[in-house]
Amino acid sequence: MKHSLFRMIMAITCFAITQISFANSIIDYKFAKTDINESVEIRAGSVGAIKIPVTALAEAKIASVDGVVVIFRNGSHFSLSTIRDDQVGFKGVDMRNWPQYLLGIKTKGSEPAPFIEQAIKAGKATIQEQINPKTISKFETEKGIGYIAIGEKQTVIFIVDNGQSNIIAQITATKMSEKDIQTIILNGVIK
């Protein structure tokens, strides 16, 4: 009885320590911005803007479906859309923390508890189960901060503008290599 109680306490303690360390740790994404000779700016809302090299868009198709979708000749693609406070059902809440809850970086905050719970639940269903990221990192943008969760087949990027609390941008890349994500997407948003 003593040993099973001890094991149960240790398991709970180890789980709590793992949760705390995961919730507080995020690494900086290392990527050096390069100059783009000619670019096209693709925009979705007031926050989502990417400068894409013109050469990357050769033979690509661009469509508008709840944002912007860019489909490349090899079948890889990315979408750029925005998420507003009223879309998640919490008008007036600070959306700049939404990605942190989705990605498991943060588990507590000053936002309403239902908002935090919804974001964490959505993160488990979409980020953890669908993307299953091998890395989650952050980077600086011209106007704020970006978060990136890189999975085997899909990557999600969130762009937060420090000056706009009610809206964030989400970029979802499918079947794109990390190098293509860096040169085509991140290079156009990173500081």
C-alpha cells in the first residue's frame, strides 16, 4: 500500500513538473532574413501580410477562400487567414495570447477561463493531434511576434501584431519543406 501510494504521488508530481516545464518553454526560431529582389505582398486582413519572392510564385495558383491560398506546382500549398476575437466567441479579449494557449506555451493568464480552456482544447485537437509538431518556436516580426509549430506534413504559423489585440494571422503550410517555408513565407514576415 505504501509503495503504490508513493508511486502515485511520484507520477502526479512528475506529470505536474512536465506540464509546468512544457508550458513555460519555447525556443527562438533561428533563421536569417535574406533580401528579396522582387516580391509580391499577399494580405489577409490588417495583420496577415507576407512578402513572397516573385520567383516562388512561378506557375503557382492563388485563390481566395476565407483568406488567401497559394498552391504550388508540386502540390504543396499554404493558406493565410485571420482569426478575430468575435470569431472565437470572446469579443474584446486579447487575441495576442491565443497562439500561446493553442501551442501549449501558456496555460494561465488574465483572459476569461472559458477562452483559455477553449484555446487549450483546440490546440490539443488541431496542433497536437493533426500537426504533431517536432518543434515549436517563436520569432520576431516587423510588428510583433510569430509562433511556428513544425510537423512532418504540416506547419502552422501565427503572427501577432503588438498594436492590434483583437486579431491575429494564421498561416498553415502543407507538404512544404522547412526550407521552402523559410524562403517563401518566413523571410517575408521575419524582422
